[in-house]
Amino acid sequence: MSNPRRITQRDIARLARVSQATVSLVLNNRTDAGVRIAPETRERVLEVIRETGYVADPIARRLVDRRNRIIGVFTYEPVFPSATRDFYHPFLVGIEEAAERLGCDLLLFTSTPVVDGRRRILHEENRLRLADGSVLLGRHMDADEVSKLVADGYPIAAVGRRDHDAVPYVGADYAAATAALVRNAVALGHRTCAYVGPGAGAESSTDRLRGFRDAAGDAIHATDVNASALDALLAAGVTALFVEEPADAVALVGFARERGLRVPADLSVLTLGDPVRPIDGDPADRLDFTGFSIPRREMGWQAVEVLTESLEGAATGLQRLLACEPVAGTTLARPAAH
């Protein structure tokens, strides 16, 4: 016995005594300027759809919407090598969950060339147009490429704050989180604090240093992470270190212990986020650092939401900063009396 013939839009139009174009407008809920369907006509079409059990062809619907329901994901740094996979994994989980909720597929762009040691999203054979838009990941994004994508009208959403005013993004409020940590340390009696890390380059680094300086005033900034750098900070009377990268905090604690210093009794050490690099040493010897964690999963999720809102024509709410989660830890205490 042959399968019953599939109901088509032409059948719906015939049964409802309307044009096929009217059926298409009703199915896609079109409310464009100049498009008006009488309520009784719309209801008649919907009644026939309910009676026949018609299900729209998803491919045809996508053609009408000019959407593939595919979200691109591009990473300026590799996310799968062991050195970074633990850091990027929560972002990708959030992106996947949001795409699944929206009924979209993900397309990870991996054919991009590497130029001067860095990936490039724009090249002659890029496949960006396979996706409706793309989520961009990476601490160091190419500003020129991002600007060109925006100028060309290609929908994007960056994970992480971007200095470009027109770039939709979902970032972490590193400045506020760092400033809150500094105020806590000052309230405990720390008067000479130091920021350890680049504090430049990526927006995430500049935001941390800005928050530190806003709360600490004329404080010390050190970029080197070695025994000599620690000696110089101690000689300057520093009693609290605010370290951009947790792996560097572990190294500094090791140098402090070699000098007979206890953390936090003699020196407080605070971390400004989650580790990007793997941490060396025995996990049993690691301290529970005071600091904050980055809402990575939520950032990935909301980046997809921002991209979707951009595709739907939203003009506001496309740049978001999410609060970081404080981590109490055990490495902040009142400074030792001198």
C-alpha cells in the first residue's frame, strides 16, 4: 500500500479558497508594511492547517526566512589543545545549550589560515555565509577583521568585551570584580598592593588593571613573574598581590615560601579569574585562592542570545557585562604587623 500523498501549501490554498501566497504569509506570520490579511481569512487558513495536520517543510521555511538556522563559531585561539581546553570548555557548553534551545546547528570554522602565528577569519575561501551569523571567541581578536565584519553587515557576537563601539558582545565585568577585591584588602589593612600581569593587550587585561587602579590609586604594577620581581615588590612594602593569571599566582607563592614567607599570614595573594594556562606542581600543594570566577558558561549562552537578537533587528541590549562570582578562598588576611 502506497503512503498517502503529503499535504502541500497548494492544497491548503485550494481548501481555504485563497492564493498560495496568502498561505505562505500566514505560515510565516508576516506583518511587513503593506501586507494585510483579513482576520477571517487568516483564521480560515489556520483552520484548514489544523484539520489537515499540515507541517511546513523546514527547508522551505528557512528559504522564506533567509535563515539556515546555523550558528557559526570561530575561535582566534585553538580551544581543544590541553593547555586551553579547560578554560574554553564552559564557553562552548553555554553556546551549545543556547543553540540547542533555539533549534539551531553549530558550525565550527576550522579551515581558516594561520597568518603570523594567528588565525584569520577573513580569507578568500571563507565559508561564513553558510551560517546566519557567528559567535567569536578568543582573548586576542583581530580588530581590523572584526571592524570589517561589522562594516559588511555580517552578524557577529563576541564573547568578551570589545573596544569597538558597534560590536555586539557579552563580557565579564572584570573591572568591578577586581575593584571589589582591592576594597576588601584595603578594608583589612593593606596599604601597599601590587598588580601582577600584563594589564594590557586584551580588553580583559586592561579592564582588570583599570579596576585595580580605580580602587587602589597609585599602586604598583609588575609584569614579570620571577623571584627577583617578588623581591622588588617585597622591598617596596607590598603586602597583597593581585595576580592576573592563577598559574602565575602559584609560581609567586612558591617563591614566597622559598623565602620563608607564609601565605596569607605574611603575604596575601589574590587571583583575578580562572586559569588560562595549566598550573604546574602537585595539586595537593595548591592553595584555595581568594579571587573571583568568570561566568563562562553564561557568557557563551548569552552570546548566542545577543546574536539572535541582532539577527532579529534589535538595536539595544547587544552589549552586556555579566558580574563575576566572588571566591572567598583562604589567601587574603590582615597584613602582618611590621
